[in-house]
Amino acid sequence: MQLAELCDSSTGYIGEIESGKRFPSVSMIERIAGALNIESYFLFKNEPINFSFPDFSIKLAPSQKREILNRVNSTLSKVLDDF
């Protein structure tokens, strides 16, 4: 839900990306990367992304941050494995 808010998107759309039902558009990939304060290409790496979050107006617990990153990494890995 928080990633959807940061990307100005619906929770349903982000959920479909996370579950592998949809692949994000280039624009959405850029928005996700922007929300996470990383370069877009990091979302396509086959290794975990280790970085610190900037100070968002929406405060996330460290466990929530890890969960979001794990889901994004997992979903993108599944999608890329299907290519």
C-alpha cells in the first residue's frame, strides 16, 4: 500500500506486479525506482539491492522496507526468469 502511494498508483496494480500477474510499464518502473530512490536498472539485477532509504514523509518500519524490497525483487526475478 505504501509503495502504491509513493508511486501514485493503485494498490491493486502494485499487487499484480508483486504477484507476477502484470509487468510494469517503463513509466511505472521509473516511478517505482524513484519511490525507492534508486536507478531503474537496479530493479533488474539478479541480486538483492542494499541501500538506505531517504527520509520519506510516510514512515516505514525497517521490516516493512525489507518486505517491499523483497517483494519487488522477487516479482521482477520471476518475470525476468520467464523471458
